[in-house]
Amino acid sequence: MAKRTRIKDLLNTTEFGQQVTVMGWVKTFRNNQFISINDGSSINNIQAVVDFNSTDESLLKRLTTGAAIAIEGEIIESLGKGQRVEVKVSRLEILGDSDAEKFPLQPKKHSLEFLREIAHLRFRTNTFNAVFKVRHALAYAVHKFFNDKGFVYMHTPIITASDAEGAGEMFRVSTFDPDNIPRNDDGTINYKEDFFGKATNLTVSGQLEGELAAMAFGDIYTFGPTFRAENSNTTRHLAEFWMIEPEMAFYDLNDNMDLAEELLKYLIRYAINNCSDELEFLKSRLLEEEKQKPQNERSELDLLAKLNFCLDNDFERITYTEAISILRNSKPNQKKQFKYLIDEWGADLQSEHERYLVEKHFKKPVILTNYPAEIKSFYMRLNEPDAEGRRTVGAMDILFPGIGEIVGGSQREERLEKLEGRMAELNIPTEEMSWFLDTRRFGSAPHSGFGLGFERLVLFVTGMTNIRDVIPFPRTPKNAEF
């Protein structure tokens, strides 16, 4: 057969009468003559019309949902509704059969829960075609944004001996035989016998290594997999996910916020401009889903309106202290409607509080700054104590509608003695982190950075409601299939 033409290109053609070759998978076969074919290049299918009178009946019986086929034929203007072009088939070949009795994806609506069980096949559905096309576009846009700004893409290690977040929820990396682990006299594990000669784990963040690079290149970013051994079976948590983490020398907290807001708007705009078919499909899908909900639980904005909502508004910037005052005096708090009531300064904000600030109070994305030092990481820059003597750090979190926190970052503590003091408070050994502290010993400079959870971003842009549906093969507690 001749070289194939992608369906996406054929759907936009105006050159009727040309001979083409199309290869793809059968979506449906109707009336023994209309084949709906998709090759993954577009969310939309192309219709091929076969003359059943001149086609072998045994061949027609093999045109089942999921079968891979190749056709040759003429591009003609369609007389039917719903499509502009179709292919008049002159030659048909079955490339791979699909047993209609066993193929789990029949031409009907399937639940997302069911599709998660067959994640290796769910790419063939319209929903996941759209989701992963958007994911691809966003990943490309991340690299384009930073490249155009002169940032250096840095590959930070997957295997590391440090715990950047200090949370301790890490996956251990070892070559030990689990039935025969060498131990010291006091019963502790003798890591000197292990592959790396010390305790190692899968990375929870590329930030610390990113800071090393920023102190030489100025502006760098990482974009890679990170891992948390957190036993959270929720719609917002994964054990393996991707993080975008820029680190910038000579940036203060305001510079950091400016860059994060610019990045988010750029990525959303890129998706709108380059994934219009996919976003229209996902918008319609979401509207259908919303119809099943009670009126008071439905979203005020459709998907595209929500995305434009973030583009059309400057993000509101307020301090944690101001946010606590707003939340403490809010109706949901006063009427005890929050699951976690806000009583005093120092509370760690939950998703319900973040969403209230964005969706009800300000009605725009919000950047919260200057959190209590006690609830933030050791590397964040200490501010001067406030009028009441409370310690805060130069942190910033960006909150989005429907999702809560989407970005977390800070100005980093560049003062050696302050950083060592915070590490001592939190019992973080300075000797093991000497390499990190060297950035403060030799030419220390103000610097900042943030982390953007890529799946959270894809979740927001696609309107999906479960983070397991925006990563190809989700890794969650008790689940490492495929």
C-alpha cells in the first residue's frame, strides 16, 4: 500500500478526488458499509464507505470494533451529517483482528473507574485521546516557555540520599536480599554493604540539586518524575508524579510569583490555542457529567470559561495572616461548615479553605505568601518577626479554582547561619548536607524557586476530577499495574 495519510490532515483537506491510504482502528461499522476509523492523530474519526456488494463477506465480518485496518480510496465530499469528508474505499485490508466478544471497549459510554482497570487500553477512548493530547501539549509548552526565556534544563537525580521535603515518606532503593539484610552490632541496617554504600531513596524533589545548578547557570528548571511513599488513596495524590521545578538566582519572592503566574497563564493559553478540539470535547463531556449532579454542586463555569477565568484575572496576592482573618470570619467557618475549622493563626490550610478564598471570596486565582515557619520547609527564607513576634517565611502558594494549591515555592534561605539554625531546629544533619550548604559558603546569593505538579496542572486544564486519569499508568497504594 502507498504511504498513509494521517486522519487529522484528511479531515482538514479541500482536495477532493485524491487517492489516499488510511490506517487506523475501527470505532464502529454500520449498515455493512460505513466504517468509522481513528488513527490517534485526531480526536475525530473519518468515515470510510465500503461497497459491500463487491467486498468479500468474510472480510466484512472482520470489521469489528478495535480491529486495525488499512484502506485505499478516494477522498470525497460527504453527503451525511456530522462530517465534511469521507473515503470511498477501493481496497481494504485487515492488519489486526479484534475479537468482538472479548474486546472490552465497546461503542458505548464506559465509567472512568472501569477504564482505570484497563489502563493499557483506555488510550483508545475519546476521553483519554483528548486528555493525553492535552498532556503532551502542556509538556511541550513547559520546555518552550523556559527555553525561550534562556533557562537551562537540568536533569536532577532520580536516586538520591537526601530528603528535600523532610517528610520522610520515601521509597527506599536497595539491592539487599530482603530475606538476608546485613546488620550492625546494634541491629541497625549496615548500608555499607548496599550498592551505594549508604541509605538511598527515590527523589521527592529535584529542588536541592536544582539550587546547585542555579548558583552557576542563573536560571534553570527541572521537569521529571518524583515519588512519595504517602499512603493517600485520594483523587489528588499519586505515588509517582511529574514535577516542574525552576530555580532562579537573584530572584526575590516577588520575582518568583511573577514568573509562576506568567508560566501558568502561558501554559493555559498554549493549550487553548493548540488543543481546541480536545478541550471542546472535554468541555462537553464535563457538562454531561454535571447534569447528573444536584444544582448546588454544579460548577459555575464550564471548562473553557474556567481556563479563561485564570487568563483574564491578575492573581490576587495576600499574606497568610490576611487569609486566616478572612477565613476565620467567613460564613462557612462561623456556621461550622468547614470540615477543618479555622480558630487561630498557625493552622495549616486545607483544600476547602484554599478553594473558598479562590471561588467564593476573591473569585480569582490567589497567591498566598509569608506562611508560619513552623508549617513550612527548612530551606525557606526567614522573614523578620511580625509585630506579635511570630516567625514567617518567604513562601508562596498559588491557589486555583476547583483544585486548591497548584504551585508551591519560596525565596530560599541564602544566609548560611540562618539555614544551619533551621536545620538544627528540625534535626536535619548538616554534615550529610554539606554539599548543599556549600552554595551558601561560596558566593551565596538571593535566589528563589517553585514546584508545579504537572498532573495537577493537567487535571485543571482537562477538567478531569481524578488525578489517576491524567497520568498514563497511575501508581497508587496497592496499585502498580502494567
